[in-house]
Amino acid sequence: MSGRQIRRLVEALLLTSLVLTAIWSPCRAVLPDEMLQDERLETRARALGQQLRCVVCQNQSIDDSNAPLAHDLRVLLRDRLQAGDSDQQAVDFLVARYGNFVLLRPPLQWNTIPLWIGPFLALLTAVIVFGRYMRRAAGNATSPEAGPAAPLSADELKAIEVILDRRSLS
Amino acid sequence: MPRLPYLIPVVAFAALAVGLAFSLTNDPRRMPSTLIDKPTPRFQLASLDGKSAGLASTDLQGDVLLLNVFASWCPGCRVEHPMLLKLAESAAIPIYGLNWKDDRNDGKRWLAKHGSPYARVGSDESGRTGIDLGVTGVPETFVIDRAGRIRFRYPGPLTEDVWREDFEPLLKALRSES
């Protein structure tokens, strides 16, 4: 390898590791001064924070987001837990203010049913359509033009028997 | 009907296209407030200068009024500011201000510089009152009816068009309510 190639390789590796760290980094936007002393409460806050949507950036959880409002919501969440709220009560507190929109996992209710069963319906449809296609393809394998083959005539049956007999003899 | 199966992809595509076209008109920033038709959450805030009366939720009743959430660091607030000043000047509607997540001195200076359209201003430095109101950003404007219930929430700068199309018909309806 030439020096240039080696340099390219090293660059590629560095870039890959950088991207991977960014993706898998366990430390999110949660700042040290936000964290609770009580480890059990902090663990609960983290678990909840990852399920709550940052209402500013919309596609990040409040734990992932650097938005000032996400910071406020993280602190608020910890305040609620410290005040003795259960996980459900803390989440309900935010849902009362921002609606189900703050939940990254939408609840199962009548207007979210399409959302929950939609993918499975699509999969089922795909399986059925693909299955029918495969069956038809198998049926057409011998004569792709004509539909299902007509039953053999007596002459044809006789001809087949002759061929088969010859094979078994030889 | 031998041709029907060939139409399935076409129909499916058409349905998808219609669905996606509809989604394009659906602005995710305009989330409905969960507080619509509910009483304004209770709060009691100090004023920006610490001397004059601040803003309490009990101030926000008895008339159809606007509660405008603003901050000195918010560019959109500068955009809508002339519109608010115009509304205040014409006495079209009482406007109350919530200075959200802002240093109160910055807020005070900002209003001194650009003029205040507000009947009263409350300072919400911690942002908690804003969170109670379901505020997602500034500017944001709430319409509150005579009974002190939130009837409408508009996120984003208040423009002439928005005022004419979204606010005026609503205000007319609210004022004719007994």
C-alpha cells in the first residue's frame, strides 16, 4: 500500500468510528447538573425521558435534545419524581399540558388503531399478494402462455406410459 | 374482469399520493392545545420591573382577550410586534404579556425599546407557567374568553393574514357569546 492509501484508510476508519460514537453514545443531552443524587430516581427519570418527545424539535426525546425547553422538561420531570410522583403520574402531568403528542410511543386508542395495526395489515396484504403470485407462477411454469393445463387425452397418456416403461427397462 | 389485479398498484399509489398530499397541508407545528375550552392554569407572576402589578391568571377573565407569550431573545416576537402594537393602539382587544424564559431586565429593556402593547406583563423566568400553558416556543398567542377559558392557541408570529383569517371570526363569535 502506498502512503496515500494508508492515509485514506486511516481517515475512513476515523470517520466511521466518529459516526458510530455519535450513534451509540450512551451519554445524551442530560447535563450533570440536572442529574439527581438518588440513583434510583435518576434511572427512572432517564427511562421516562427517553419516552417523552421534545415538543420543540419534535423528533427527539427530551433526553436527546439540547433545546432549552427539553432541559426545562427534564428538570421538571425530576422535580415531579422527587416530589413522590409515580412514573405514570409524572407522564400524565406532561400529557395534561402537551397532550399525547409528548409521548413518543402513542397510546392504543380508537384513533391510533390504524397506526398500530397498519404495518401488520400491510405485511399481511404483501404476504397474500406474494403467495398468490407464487402459486400462479408455479402453475404457469410449464406453459406460461396458456392458463391451467387441459387434462391429457388418452393418446397422450399412452405415450407417457410408453416413455416411462422404456425408462424403467433401460 | 381480468384486468382488475393490474389496477391494484395504480389504486394503491393514488391512495398513497392523496394521503401524502394531505399530510403536506398538515403543519406539525400547529398542534392543538390540550387546554382548549379549559380554564387558564392558575399562576401568579411578578412584573418585569418588580414594582408595578404583575400578571395573575385571575386577571385573565371578564373580557375576550389575548395572552401573548414573548421573549427578548425571540426573532419571531420582533416580527409580530408591530402587529400587536397596532392592535393595542386601536384598542381592538386587551393584550396581556407573558415574558417567557427571559431575564426580566432583558424583557424590560426590550419593551422599553420597541414599545409595549401589553395591559400587564408577567415575568416567567423559570418557564414553568409557560409549560403549564403547554407553550412549545415563542411567540405564541392564546385567546381567552370572558369566563377565563382558553379558546384558541396560535403558535408563531401573529401576522395581518393570521389575524384576519383565524382571530377575527373567532373573536366575533366569542363576543356574541353571552
